Amino acid sequence: MIIKLRYFAWVRERVGKPEEDIEVPPGVATVAQLMVWLASRGEEYAHAFANPKVIRAAIDRTHVRPDTAIGNAGEIAFFPPMTGG
Amino acid sequence: MIIKLRYFAWVRERVGKPEEDIEVPPGVATVAQLMVWLASRGEEYAHAFANPKVIRAAIDRTHVRPDTAIGNAGEIAFFPPMTGG
Amino acid sequence: MHYIIPMTVTATVRLQREPFDAAAEAAMLTRGRTDAGAVVTFTGICRGAEAGEPIAALTLEHYPGMAETEIERHVAEATERWPLLGVTVIHRFGRIVPGEDIVLVVTVSSHRQAAFAAAEFLMDYLKTRAPFWKQVEKAGGTTWVDAKATDDAAAERWAAPGRDAAE
Amino acid sequence: MHYIIPMTVTATVRLQREPFDAAAEAAMLTRGRTDAGAVVTFTGICRGAEAGEPIAALTLEHYPGMAETEIERHVAEATERWPLLGVTVIHRFGRIVPGEDIVLVVTVSSHRQAAFAAAEFLMDYLKTRAPFWKQVEKAGGTTWVDAKATDDAAAERWAAPGRDAAE
């Protein structure tokens, strides 16, 4: 399954790109598992996802918890805690 | 002792004047006693002060309770509960 | 009345017959300073109905001298309770028709919680403690607006324990 | 985005690079209606210092599409929780210098409590749930602003019991 990943703020800066399409590997079923797998993809990813507890995620533009199943997600976004307003 | 009385809103309308100077009679020591005495001054006053519990008072432009001593008051005002804002 | 509390808080209280310009008042409080992070404005407007009946106008009577002092006292209290940079309170009196503004409270602070809390505090006090009385013109004649128990309850929230209720 | 919830509530959410006119937005919500008794506006302004250090500018990054949807959802929730007649939320993105406005919330209701509560609710949610991120330019370079625990606590006040924190 191909999904689009989007990165914002310092997650984007560390990964070095705002978005990319990836093939979700077998065994990766939840958002948390996706972060663990991403962290293994290279130095920049390891840096971005070093502390997954501080990273928030959204599936198809809705906030989700790390234990949420990826399911049929079209777009998953990772970003730091929000600082709008 | 001469003090100025001021009336506002329906207290003013019932008394029929916005203000007057009165000589405080002997035995009238508190704001509540002053209201009892005022109510005895005629029909319009009786009507205005028929229910002293709903009337608020201020001595020299500061809210006071009915049991407050008149003391050296220069100006005492009577009015209904406030409805500003 | 316009006074400056030493150092930082600009406080203005005005009673007037004329309409006011909420945006201009808010702009005046923030102009030339870069420590303001939050501006709250509250505008109270004359509604076209009172207790379900259409009204032609409101007339606001006030106690000159006392009204100003009373509001200034509460503005001073607000500046002690919250870290405000500016406060403006304008209360109109006289005849006001539906759709017209009655009262304005502007609070400026570095942070939003202080600005919101101070504005609510001031409005709750204006409703219950400032010597203003509203009379409404309806088809059947004029009547005085009754004080609302909900307004008293709202003002009670801010009472310091042990403080004399009449103070 | 501009939508009308049947009957009474005018709700507007806009994300934009350009400055906004708070007074014009508030006037638009009350124009031509006489049931509005209370208008609260909150304006968030870029301060000249962050954590005690002067800043040259803020840059606000956002998640297009999600930011709008997320704010609209909270605006809809506010209109369900409080009897509002109108709500406008405008959030800027891009580079903003000290003294410039960042965010605007306007709430209109017949009564002040609803207008105040809804404006605070929306601001608390914008601070913690809307996908915006602030970067500051200081003498030493650019840094991302950290989320504040006090903002999370403020947003928590409004959580319905049993509601999933991630929803």
C-alpha cells in the first residue's frame, strides 16, 4: 500500500522534505509502528523520530493517537505539538 | 444635620424629585432607619420605600448596607438594583 | 478620565452620551508597544427586544460622579488581579436605540487568559455594581429593567472571601 | 470558507497571509440584526520578545486543508455548546513581525456569558489543536516555539468527560 507522508515544522526540517510517498512495509500496522520504521530509514529520520512521544500524527487530516491503525490511510502527517493562536 | 438625598430610576420617579436636602431627625442613625422615616413622609415616599429590601443605598458615592451609620454623610442616594452594562 | 498607573498600565474610564469607536479604542491601547500579545474587546449592544417584547429604545440613567468612581475602582482592582497592560471602559448613558452600542471593555495583556478574565470581571461588575439603570420604551409605555439573579451570580464568582458584600 | 448554519448562526473561518480588520469583521457579524447583545473579539498579536529575548519576526507554518477543517470543527462545536449568533475565526500564516496581528476570534450572542465562553474555548483550541507551528527569528538564528503546558491545561477545561483526547 502506497501512502503519502507529510512532515511539518522541525519534523520537516529534520527529515529534509515536506512530503513523500512510501510503501508501508509488512508488519507496520499502527502509527507508532510507522514511526519506529521511519526512524530506521537513515540518520535524518532517526533524528526526526528520536523521541516519538513528542510527535503528533494525523491520518487524512484528523488527529490520531499513536496506537491508531493505519488502515486505508491516504495521507499521514507527523508534526510537533501545535503552537498556533 | 442637613444632608442631601438623591434618588435614581423608579425611586426618583416615585418620590417625584431627583434630590432634596433634609434635616435628619433625632433617632435616625442608620440608612435603614432613614428609609423608615422617609416612608412616613407622605404617599409618594411610602410608595417609593414600600419595600426597603429592594432599595440600594450609597453614602457619599460608595455602596453601603442598610445597617450602616449615617455618621457625617454629606450625600445619601437611594436607588433600585443596578442594571448597567 | 484618563490616568496612568506607574510603569505599564494605561487605564481609561469614560462615561458619555455619544457612540464610541471600539476599534480605535483598542488600537490606542496597543499602539507603539510590542509587549501586548492579547486584546479582548467586549461590546454590549442594545437589542431590539426585552423579555420577548419589541422595544423602541433604552434610556440609561446613571449617578454622575459615583458611576465613574465605581468603575475606576473596579478597573484598578482588575489591574491588581491580572497582569494587564491596558484597560479601557466606556459606558454610554441617555437614549440608545436597538443596534447601537451601550458599553465597551477593552483589556490588553501579554497573555490571553489575563485579558479574558479581566474583561469578564469588569463586565460582571458593571452589570451589578455600577450605578446605571435601564428603562425600556415599549408599545405599552416605559418600564425599568429588572436586575437579573444570573448577573448577581456571575459577579459573585469574583468576590474575595470575607469581603463585605456592600463594599 | 464561509458557510451559514441553518437559521441563525453565521460562521466564517479564514486562513490567510494578509492582515485582517478586526472591527470590520465584527461589524459584519452584527450588521442588520437586533438580536445581538454581546460581541467579544480576541486579537492575538506578535510580541517583540519570546522567552525574554527580542525577536525579529515569527513565521507561522500550517497544514493546509487540515487547519481549516480542524478550526471549522471547533467552530461548529462552539455553536452547539453556546447560543451564538455569529462566529468568525481568522488565522494568519507566513511571516509576521512584532506588533502585527496573528489571529482573530469574534463571537456574537444575545448574552455576554456565551460570547465570552465561546471565544475562550476557540482560542484554547487554536493554541493546542489547530495545526500551526510558530518559528521565531532571533539574533542567534531561528527556533521553533515550544508548546506550553499551560495551554494544554486551558484546553483540557473544555474536554467532555470520556471524550478521546486525540479526537
